[in-house]
Amino acid sequence: MCSFLNDLFCHFWCWVLKIFTNHNMDCTEDLTAIDIVTFITDELQQNYRNSSGPNKAKVFQEFLERWDSKDNSIAKVKALQFDFESDLDWFNVSRPLSIANLRGKVVLLDFFTYCCINCMHVLPELRALEERFPVEAGFVVVGVHSPKFENERTAANILSAAQRYGIKHPIVNDSKSALWRALSIRCWPSLFVLSPDGYPMLLLMGEGHGEFLHDFVGAALSYFDARQKIEHVSLPLQLSTDLQPASHLRFPAKIARLSNRYAIADAGNNRVLVVSESGVVEHKIGGLEAGFVDGNLLAARFNNPQGVTFLDEHTLIVADTDNHALRQISLQKGSVETLAGTGQQGNERVGGKLGQLQPISSPWDVAVFRTRDMDMSFHVDELNVPEKTIVLIAMAGTHQIWGYFPEGIIWWKFKKFEPRCCVSLIGNGLEENRNNSYPQNAAFAQPSGLALSKDFLFIADSESSSIRKASLVDGKVMAVVGGDRNPQNLFAFGDEDGKLYNAKLQHPLGVAYNHSDHKVYVADTYNHKIKVINTETNVITSLVIKNQEDNSVLSFREPSGLCIDSSGKQLLVADTNNHTIHIIDLATLTARRFVLDFNQLTSSTSEIDAPLGAPRSSGLQLLKQLPLLKHSSSTLQFVIKLSPELKYTPEAPQKWTVKRISPTLELKQTNGVLSDGKCTLQVKRLKPVEDSKDVLAIEFSLSLCDAHSCLIKRFSVSIDSEAAVAGEDGGTLNTEIAITVNHSNISL
């Protein structure tokens, strides 16, 4: 939610500060402490970007030395006093924290709000930092939840979001945004870094600072530890538990139907369920632990899948949100494959690459549209011209609607789309509520739900709190209900029935079109309501839904998915934070629980779920034992050997990333691309330790092709080491680790 305009403002303000400093004017008296932090952060990042190799370390060294010197330019920053308010709700700790409690740590305050897609994008970067620099090493992340919507002030909803997104660091519910205002924070997310003395050192806005933060935190810990300012102690961390136990479902998201079968995106369990109309679970695809693995239904893994739809009776399309990928499940073949996305977040606003070569960003929902090819060629029987398939994608991360074209087609304005290409269709990528006759001039704000009528695509545009529609004839985008006439006003939310802009919603995530009565049903998520739109008048009305058993009013908690049954007379609702699905009779507005029967799954259709406490994996894990801790330095060369039928996909980067490393080891480089199928790690031992398990883990992501198709192979190699005895130095270790990759197996 750190929008383009916010970024412009931030850069403009830094430019103003530079004018003052370049003219040697003493203007610090007129600047706030946060203005100074903003300026020195921008200056440090520019120096970092303009340096290479050892010079980067020098840039950090000079910056950090300022905090021990009598630098008058930062005197106002060092004098700044702030703290968390008392009596706030805390999560993942056994007692509240204070800035004084955090002295002796390099602290990163993550100002976030849980609806914000940019804030979600930052979480993997923070998780990687926490794995590399644990609390005992002197680094801690504290989430400062500063709400946008009224619904986000509630502690129970924040706790549900923390569990949904796997946040394990401390979080404080700053429900009145007191610390936000005290520090003049301007946008979500904002990352505020404190020194071990509690001085604000950096203010980073928006996402994409992972590499810079990794290098900065490493340098800061080394610098302050050498000056005995780091406290190598733990904090009162305690993972917060559910307010109520989850059932077999955990944060269910979208629901899809074809004929008498349903598909459910069971997001919190990182899997997709295929269910009969009577509730019998026929397939569980994916596992409890997140991952990004193609293959058979038992081995495949997803990461927080939000959207799902049927391509045909035996094929499903999945918006695999946190894997930033479009996946396909074939029930007939018993397999899962990736259609688009690399597994890493993309930032492109245009697209057009084929399949897995095209990076995408947080797809949240999918819908299948079929239309005839506009090739202008002559057909003897125009009525029998076959229709072609387009998979429409709500690309929440770039605020657009994208399309994936399995067969290729000539479509709007006779533009040709190649088979398997994935491309932006509607929206310019700016975060706005802008309607327009030209699809590329329209703008969305985190589109999160899709529903198809005959000629229109209805869109739940969550951050503008509106429902919009796009013509499937020419791409024209129009208002339906909610939001504001001012396209830049993303704070026009509330809970009011009415027409067009007079109606107010709060962060709607789901829509469903009923072909029986031509109405659109809306999951008004943060109002905890189901509403219905008359598509002829653009008037929305709240539904009062009662329990079938006792006639009490049904209480939803952030419902996010809707689906009309085959008769058009019942509505299925994914009551996300209640971990439940309800079936609502649209005539009587009474609801009953949709009970799922998992007992009839056979061993061939039921996967073995990984234990909840197991480490996260994004694919196959290989184990290698090497005496790294017995040598002062080591050179590890990983060599990938492909089987004859496989080759590397041209132009696709073959990536490697160090996912975990013991605090006693140091690397010069933690990520890169393979060169001729090889990568080399230079490992330095800092000091011997007793713990010898899992000292290093490196993940490989390979884009490969054979004669018929392309595929991604993702796997990691974990290295165990025997602990070194005090005073022991085995010199230098040089070793080659060969990894063989074929279609069905990866081995050392």
C-alpha cells in the first residue's frame, strides 16, 4: 500500500533535503528527526547501490560509525523519545515489550496492516532475516499493526491474520496508530530500524528491501557486537494459539463448482480439496506445510492458495498466491503442474512471456472464460466455430487483471496471444479505483475476487472497497457499487446499503454471479456480511442470515469465498476465520454448516500430511554431511548434472539461494545464478560451536525443458557438520557436491 504517489512523495522530500545540504545550509533546526532519518536512509541506499564488493562494507562501516560519534546532523535523531503505549494487545510474546526491553538488539519495527498486499510481500523478506539472524544473535523483528480498516483494530482478527500468514515474531496491536503518528510514518509497509541504543537508524518504505537489509543487519550486528553493545539473550517469545480450534478446514478461501462437484482452496492448510455435493472429500491435493512442488497429487505442494476454478470436469486451475504462480491440477493424470510463475514474486506490469518464464505477483483468484477466435477467417458454419479458453487472473500484487492463454487466441482489437503466454489485460498497475473505456487506462486496488456473467467480469476490488465490472467484449471497466468517484480515494469504506457510490463496503474479497436471477452476491469481508447486488439498478442490500437450527443470526468472521450451487437456489460461503463453510438457502435465508466427510478417502487419494512443527520446505530436501565446523574456511562447489533428455530453459535464470546458515559461519554471497550448472560457496568459520546439526541449507530453482514441455525443479541441500573442538583448526576444506537431476528423481 506504499503506492506510486507515496514513493514519489518520499523521493521528492529527499530531493528537497539534498538541495539544502548541497547549498551548505544549516537547515536541521527546521527538520524533524524522522525527516533526517528519511534523508540519511536514502543517502545510504544510494551509496550502497553505487558500490560493489568490499566497498559496500565500507559504506556500512562509515554509516555505523556516525552513531558512536558526535555527529551534530543526527543529534536530533538520537534525542528522539518514543515507546509503545501501555495496555496494548501483544501476540507471540508472553508479556508486553518496550523499547527499553529491546536495548542490546538491532530492532526492525514493521509497520503493517494485515489487508495490505505489499505488507504480505515483505513477510518472506523478514522471515529470511529472522532465519539468518536469530534473536540470540542480536536481531529482532516487531510487527506494529497500524490498521487501515475498522475491522483491523480487533485483536482476534489480527491474531487470525498472524496465523494465516505464519508470522512468528512479536506483534503489537497499535489500534489507534499512536506510534505511527509519533514517528510520522507515511505508508504501509514501513520498516523502521533501531540501533542497540534505541536510536532510529533507517526508515525504509514499501517492499523489495530484502537484499539491502540482509547486508545492513549483518554489518550492524558485527559492528555493534565488536563494541559489546549486543545482548546475546532471548526474549519472552511465545507463539500465540488459536482463539478457537480449527476444524479440518483452516482459513478456507475461494470455492468453485462444476456440475455436482466443488473445489475448495483450503488456504491455511496449503491444499485444495475436491468435494462432492454431499460433502464427501474425494481428493486432498497439497499438504499442511507450504512448498512449491509439481508432480503427483501426493507429492505436490502449494503455499497459501487463495483462488480455484474448474477448467473441465477433471482439471482445476489454482491461484497459488504465496508461490506467485498459476498451477493446474489434473485429476485424471493424477498430477500438478505450474502454468505460469517462477515461485518468486514478480513486478512486471505487462508480461507476455510463455508459461513458467513469466513472473507474476500474488494471484488471488481465477476464472475461466471461453470465446471464439476473432481471426476474421471465413467459416461455413459460424455457430460451430469452437470456443477457446482464457484463464482470467486477479493479480492482487500488481493491481491488475491478467490472462493465461492455454491455446492461444486472437482477441480484443484483433491482438494475437500466443499459446501458454501470460499477460496483463486490464489495469495499468497503479493502485487506484479508476474506471475507463480503455482497459489499459483503468486501475484497480488489490483485486481479490472474480465472477463471470455472460459478457461481464465482476471484480471484488478490496482496497478500494468496491465492486467493479469489466466488459469481456472490449475490456471497458465500470463502477457497480462502493468506493468513491475520486479514483485516488482508497479510504471510502463503511457499511451502507445503497446505489453505486452511495453504497459502502469494507474490503470485500469474494463475489459470485447467480445465472438464475442475474444477481451478484458479495462477501463483504471486513463487515462480516453477505450482500447482494441487483445488476440492473446497481443497488446493494445486506442479507440477514439465520441459523437453521435455532433461528439466531449467523455471525461470520471475514468471509472471503462464495459459490452458487447447481440449482441456483443455494449459496456456499467460506467463513474464513471461523474455519467453516455454510450453505445458505437463498429463499429462506437460513444457513446450515456444510459438513465435510474425510473418512472415505482412500490411501491413493489421501496424502500424508507433514507435521505442523516441521521446517518449511519448498521442495525435495537432500542431506549431506561435511565437516564445515572443523575447518576455518571451506570452498563448496555444487555441480548440477542433468539427464540427457533435459536441458536448461534458454533465457531463464537458474537460481540458488542460501536459506539457512549457522551464526558461526559466514558467506561472501548468499544468492546468485548457476554458471554452466555450477555454483561455488566460500564459507568462513567464525568460532567453534557444540551444535552440529543443519549448519547450512542451499535451495536451487531450475527451469528445465525436454522435447515436449518445460518444468521447474526446486530442491534444497542441507549440510550437517560435526562440531569442532575448542582450539581445533582443520585448515581449508575443498569439496565438490554433485547433484543428478532427471524427470523423476534428484539425488546426490
